[in-house]
Amino acid sequence: MNRQGMLILAVLGVGAVIGAPFAIPAFITQLSFLWLMVLFALTWDIMGGQMGYNSFGNIFFFGIGAYVCAVIQRDAGLDWHVAFFIGMAAAAALGVIAAAILGSGMLGLRGQYFAIATLGLGIAGGEIASGWDYIGAGSGLVPPLYPGALGAREMFFYFLFLVLAIICFFTLRRLYSGRFGLAINAIRDDEDKAESMGLHTTRYKTIAWCVSAFFLAMAGAGAGNMIGFIDPRDVAFAGLTFGVWMVLMAILGGKGTLWGPVLGAAIFHITQELFWTYLLGWQRVALGLLIVVIVVFFPTGILGWVREHYPEKFGQAVDAEAQGAAMGEKAEP
């Protein structure tokens, strides 16, 4: 496809994204959650895909963002929009601080030890929030109600998550194309060798976690208000749902790529909505089967599968003779 054709497709895509909430207003909440899922997948892939550190505790920063923003809105006594954006900024700052402090200690762990430690982090966050009366304890916390007219609330959060997803995407694109991307990929490929060559691996790992925490905390601030109720275990620190989904979406699309998490989030979210619509009562069974299919049939993700079977589509030159010889070797018992 030539450059003009790609430009036309890009313009059509932008038009569809901006016009979607006006064209199908009945699905605007589901569309808002779609962009939230994109944020989940992109932020998890920083650690899990690009750097090879499988974190199950990223939901911790999401929960911090949800509570910090809601508490500031509740106690500040300011206009809703002013308090919300102040709360979102404070949530992002506190999320980064928490990631920097925790990362300096936890990122010395590797492999399954790091994964288990981060899993405990998310569980601990839910338990602490459930026992803290200032933020509602087990009864949860209700953020202040959006003051706009009917329908304006849904439109506000749709464009909020859309803008956050776009900023996150292009920020990661810039980071991955520079020294930072080379460093975290080196950590993924061989961390010991990277350290022996003078790379400060703990520093880069901590920065990667801080970037992830920054966007997740802002996503939590918006999600808590959009949902309208912050439960410590089912919303803020929902490791069994949001925490698992962000991993699955990145793997489905193709972890370690930029577009893979976006593709995985779109497919997973649409499929999940269809399950809840047409398989009510069996939706969790169907979702479990989907997880099995993802892990068994797409271990490298959809983009990884396409790249493996159609490398020429990604600009990779393939020598037919060499490819035939390789296929022959695989066919030999």
C-alpha cells in the first residue's frame, strides 16, 4: 500500500474513533472501557513484553490512582473538574513514587520470584484498603458525582481514556525507539550479559515500572469516577479480573510489540462483551476457554503468529531456498 492509501486509512480511522460515541451512544461506556483495556495492555507490556519481567502487581498502581483521586475530590472542596484533574496529577505522582520505592527493592528479584512478589503486592493493597476507614474500608468509596448533563459524563470519560491511550502509545513508541528500548530489550534477552557490559539494569527496570505506574495511576483515577464506586478488591485492586486481563491482552496480541497489546485489548474486550451479552450464566466458562485458546494456540500472540507465517508482510526478506531447507529440517524425524 502506498503512502497516500495509508494516509487515507489513518484519516478514516481517526474519524471512526472520534465519531464512534456520537454514532453509537448506547455503547459509549463499553467503548470507554475499550480504551481502558488498551492502557492496561500497553502498560503491562513495558515490563512483561519488552523487558521480560512478568508482573502481576501492576494493578497496585491502578488502585492507588483510584483512591488518591477520589479522596482529593472528596476533601478538597473544589469544582469537580478542578478537583478531578488535581487528583489525577497527584495519583500519577504518588504512583511513580511508589513504583520507584518498591522497584528499588523488588526489582532485584528475577523470574518466578519477582512474579510471586508482585502478586502479593496486589493482594496486600486490597487488604490494606479493606481495613482503612479513611478511604471507606471494606464498604468502598463513592467519588463525587459528575456535575454535567445527562450523557456528558459518558462522553467525558470516553475522550479522557482515548487521550490517555494515545499519549501512552506515542510515549512508548518514542521510548522503544531510543536507548531506553535497547536497554530493556537487552535485559529481556540476557540480563547478566547486559550487566557485564556496564548497563545499570536495576535503574532501567525501575524507570520502566515508573512509566507503567504513571499511566496506570491516571487510568485508575478516571476508572474510579467512571464506575462510580471504588471497591477495594473488585475495582481498585482487582487482581483476578483487571490484573489478569492486562496480561492476557498483551499475550493475545503479541507481547514485546507496540501494536500487539492494542490489537489484543480490542479483540479481548469485544469478545468478552459478546460473552456477557449472549452467554449470560456461562460467560466465565467461555472466558476461561478463551484463555486456554490464547495460551495454547497463540503463545507468541496474533502478531507473532502472522510474523512467523508471513514475514514478508513485515518487510523481512526471506530466501526461498533457505526457507525450504529449514522446513525440510523440521519435517525430518
